[in-house]
Amino acid sequence: MATVLSVSGSPSPTSRTGRLLRALDARLTSQGHEVIPLDVRTIPAEALLHADFRHPAIVEATALFERADGVVVGTPVYKAAYSGLLKSLLDLLPQYALAGKTVLPLATGGSTAHVLAIDYALRPVLASMGPAHITPGWFTLDKDITVGDDGTLSVAPGSAEALAQVTDQFSAALGGRTTLLAATG
């Protein structure tokens, strides 16, 4: 079906945000999509902080965005905004890196006070990058995400249902976009 780039803006290798994204990646894969995970924390800090557009890791990340039909963007919320790590990457991408793409914004955080970070911090930046469609996003409370000793992820039932719904809406939007692209050549 479609190629999906799944971007984690968390600086932590053991983050709930990253684990949640990988679980959603599995759902999208089971629906027939090719999913490519991108953990921004794996891009060298020097390349991000020095805005080295020619660094091989930045060139590769840009190519992944170009290749994708859809992009899932997940971030922890810090001080009512998306992560600085994610901002560093978004700042280095071409202005219209999301042109024609379907985008699903997701966030995690410790308080419902940060729920609006998706609509008032992340969505405007994503919209400025020219996507064809930004599907409804979802904010998941940290307390609703549990990681077992064996690394398994568990999401509280209400949040799990909502995440499944927004993921399925994103998948359906991708299916329609892929069909439209095939029809128009």
C-alpha cells in the first residue's frame, strides 16, 4: 500500500513515545503498509545543532521524508511544546518536506495540561510544511503507557482504543491517497 515514515522525536532510547510509535508501526505494517522507523536521537547531534544540511545523516533523513507517502510524528511534550530534538530535525528539512503527504501527529506527556500541544504547537509547524492532509492526532498520558520488565508495551484500554482509531483513520487516508496517486499516475 503506502510507505510510512514513523518519526520519534524523543531523546531517550527507552522512551514511552518511541515504544508507542513502534507498536503503532506494527499495526500499520499489519494493514499492509511499509513502515520505516526514524529515531531522531540517532542522528548525530553535531549535524542537527550545526545545521549541517550536507551531513550524510541529514541527507538520508531528508530522503526518507521524500520517499514516504505518509508520516507519523511522535514526540514527548516538554513545557507545552514538542521536543527540541524534533524541532532541530524539522528545521533542517526543506520547507515543503511534507508536500502531498498524509501526516499523523502524536504526543505523550505527564499531564492533561499538555493536550493542546498537538494542535497549538506541533500541528502548525507540520501544516507549514505543505502536507495534503493532517489526520486527527492523539495525546497519550505517560501513566497510560506501561513497559514490562521484558520490554512489552501495555496501553490503558481507553488510550489504546483511541490510538487504534486515529491510526486506522491515518491508514485509511493513506489508502485513499495511494489509490488517487495510482489513478492519476
